[in-house]
Amino acid sequence: LSTWANVPAGPPDPILGLTVAFKADKDPRKISVGVGAYRDDHGKPYVLSSVKKAESLVASTNPDKEYLDITGLPEFNKNVALLAYGADCSPLKAGTIAVTQTLSGTGALRVGGAFMQRFFPTGKVIYLPSPSWGNHTPIFRDSGLEVRQYRYFDKKTAGLDFAGLKEDIQNAPAGAIVLLHACAHNPTGVDPTPAQWKEISDLVKEKKLFPFFDMAYQGFASGNTTKDAFAVRYFVEQGHQVALCQSFAKNMGLYGERVGAFSLVTADPEEKARVESQLKIIIRPMYSNPPLHGARIVNAILSDKGLYKEWESEIEVMANRIINMRDRLYDLLTSTHNTPGEWGHIKSQIGMFSFTGLTPSQTKALVEKAHIYMTADGRISMAGLNSGNIDYFAESVSKAVR
Ligand code: PLP
């Protein structure tokens, strides 16, 4: 008998499984709107010009391949905190934010989850929006936290269920952790307005909850990194000691480089040093220290005025292309095809994703009959659409809902 005879087969990852099926499909009309990775208007992966220049710049210094510190590249940590929290942030100016480089956003969430499990003083319960990114639940469960949900998406309006959100946060036990998508909520594309963020901040404070931000899309929502950091910066201004996960997968297109950061706002430099010492103790047995290359690229962009400016304009181009696709899709579904139903949410939703409202049987029909690959929840990555395939996409969706 094999040692592994009792290992049960697990289900394939619902999103990455789609990519496999998409690649195997020979139909020329096939469209992938499953995975949240940016594509240019020819449907091709896009390496940012600022990234290419940063890579040359890094290479020109002929850098060594020594190990990084356990918490990564120090200048990277400094610059990414500045990007997220802003130059006016008091804790940042006071040097009280503990930052560590991580294996992209997922690694930040996992290190953060482990830190909360080990040191968060008031219970081990984390509330996630319903729905949330599919990986959040297993990440926090594997970190040893109890995962619960708060209402977020209102199917009827395809918008925010703000009353439900407030009621559920109101009823959370004091001392629970609340996970908040900083911007461009995945999978719904629905974000609170600034006024709603202010109410959420008050509620979190009043109920003595702990805000844990996941910011995987800074810049991708509005095209502007400052605008997209509003929620995080507002919470910090209001005196919340936030936790923050950052990813450079989407906003710099560095998906496979696995570069991100986890940070915690602490009370003073002495506390920060203690927190950092424990982050090191968590990371060292997990993966010892993070990879070099991506951090060098990000740091080169963030520390060079010219590259920074070019990067900002490239984010704007990506965000605007997605916004254009939203407008086009809306017009095609409504004016061109007279598709039954309400489609205004396609335009009002924010960021890479749209929660279309398509049912599991409709999405199944799209995958099987139209070669359009998307998840059963009806989420589409707007970045998968382009001027060459959007007509076929809209026509197929219109057929699927009749
Ligand atoms: N958080 C959210 C909400 C995401 O959508 C993603 C990626 O899809 C991530 C975190 C982490 O991605 P990565 O680990 O590639 O940075």
C-alpha cells in the first residue's frame, strides 16, 4: 500500500483551473475573463515600460545575489509604506510603522494572518465581506483564525449592501478583526463611497474592532494611487492602528515576481521594534527571506522621479482602458443588443472586475457554447475584453440571458 493511498483528490482551483481549460481550447473566438490579470487591447500580457526601464537600471548596477534581510529590502519597505500611507501620515513621519516585504499580496495576508493568530490580544475572529476574494477564507483559516462574514453585496441593486454591512459590523463581538478591501473590491467591483468609509471607520472604532486592509489594487480603481489609498489613509488619520497588505502584482504588472508588503501601525518606535522582531520570527521558518528581483524593480520605480511619473501614467492607461471597456460593454448590451435586464452596474463597478449578475447556468453555457471562460459566480475580469473581442462577448452574453 502506498503511503499516500488515503490522500483524497482535492477540487481544482476554480480560477486557475479556468486558465488551463482556456489554453486547451482551440476555438479562435475564445475569451478569457477568468483570471484577474491585465491584458492590453490585443489581449496580450503587458509588461510596463517603467518596469522594463527599472530592470535595465537595476541590471546596470550589476547587483549581487546575496540574501535579503528576513523582512526584505529596507529601501523598498520605506518606499512602499510612503506609497500606501502618504507623506503626510503621522505614524509614518514618527517612524512607527512596521513594514516587511512579502511574497506578493497573498504572502502579506498569510504573514499578517499568522501575526494576528499569535499576537492579536482580543480573540481570533476575522470578518470577511460576503463575497470576498476566494483565497481569503483558506488563507485566514490556515493561519488559525476563525473566519466569519459580513454582508457586502446586494444582488438586487448589484451595489453595496451598506445597511447589511453596518448591521453585521455592529453585531460583531468587540475585539474582532474586520478585513476591508481598500479599493477595487474583488470580486464585486463595488467600493464604499468616501462618506460610507467614514461611517465604517466610526463604527469600527465604536465597536473596538481591528481594521485589516487588503490593498491589492492601489491605482487600479481610479487610475490614481493617492485616490485609491483614501480609505487606508483616512483610517490612520482617525487613529486606527491598521494592518495593511500591499501587492505589486496588478499595479506594476509584476504578477509572477511575487512582490508585496505587510505593515502594522504601532504606538512608538520601541513597540515597532518588538513587532518587527516577531514578524522576523514568523517569516524565518516560513520562507527565510523574500526574493530580490521584484523588490529591486519596485524600489527603482518608487525612488526615481522619472520612472515614478511614467509608472503613474501607465496605471492611468490601464485603468482607463478598463473603464472604456465598461462603457462599450454597457452600450453593446443595451443599445445594440437590447439585452433583457438592468446593466448599469457594468459601468458603475470599479477596478478590474465586474459582477455581472449572470447565473451559474448562464456562465456554464458561456463556457461550453461560446468559449468564454469565466467563474460560475458571474465575475468577469474587464481586462480580458478588448476592441477585438468585445462585440462577440456582448453578443454571447445577450444570447445567454434570453
Ligand atoms: N487580495 C485580493 C483582493 C486579490 O484580488 C489578490 C489577487 O487576485 C490578492 C490579494 C493577491 O494577489 P497576489 O498574491 O498575486 O499579490
